[in-house]
Amino acid sequence: MITVIKKIKEHNLYAKTESDIIAEPDFLMIITSVGQMAYTTNNNVLVVPIDCFKD
């Protein structure tokens, strides 16, 4: 499991009020500076080159 999600779950265990609870992300994305194509890793992380955001 990814460290960010572990940290969120740990935080939520000790949250004192409902407003202290952090929602888990819907997806995780890494934006890279180089590459020709986006892909998804085995643990469902999206890897997307910045060029994919151009028109």
C-alpha cells in the first residue's frame, strides 16, 4: 500500500472530531517531465508526462 494512504488512515484513527477526518484520494498521479505516453503502474498509480496536457 502506498505511504500516503497509510498516513491518511493512521490520521483518521486518531481524529477527535468528524471535521478532522481526511478523505482518501480517488487516484494517485505522478506528472513527469518526459515521456510520450501515460500509463498505470501495477499498484494503480497514474504516470503522466506533462506533454499529455497540451492541446
